[in-house]
Amino acid sequence: MTAKNNLVQAPPFEVDRALKKLGADLRTARLRRNLTVDATAAKIGTGRRAILDAEKGKVSTQIGVYAGLLWAYGLIDRLGDSADPRFDEEGQRLALIQDRVHARSPKGLDNDF
């Protein structure tokens, strides 16, 4: 029995909205390039259902499908910049407070006296 994925069942509003916009934008990019769903699926090596699900912005669609579509349309460079630390204002503020190289779990109590 597989575990229930709450993100797929009830994604946060912002996640759902962003994926729906991405899907609509990918569909627009495909149509502007005059590509069919089948031709696009063949180009990235997947089935037409995966393309249609991505264009609907389904949360359950694998990120590889989204990345493949961006690649097929010549837009892949934008994916690499999506989490660029230079544009992470909150992360930069937090780094000023506590400059860390690695995230670490707090250690338990030490019995060495």
C-alpha cells in the first residue's frame, strides 16, 4: 500500500496556481511553435497523457515532464534560474543573521563530563 501524498491531494493554493499558470504557458508555447501534442510527446520521449497533464498544471505530473517541455521549446534556461540564491531575498536576509555552510540537526546531550 502506498502512502497518501498530501501535496497531490490538496496542494497549497500558491503551488496549484503556479502550476496551472506554467501549464497554460507551456500550452501557449507549444501552439505558437505549431507542435501537436503527439509530436511534442515524441520529442521528449513520453506519452501524450503526460503532455496534457502538464498543460493542465497537474501536481502529480513529474518535474521531468515539465523540464522536458521547457527544453523542447527552448526555455530550459529559465528552470535553472528558478531557485537561484541571488534572487532569494528571504534566504539572503537569513544568511546575514546566521551564516551557515551546511544545514545541521541539533546534537543531543553529551554525557562526556
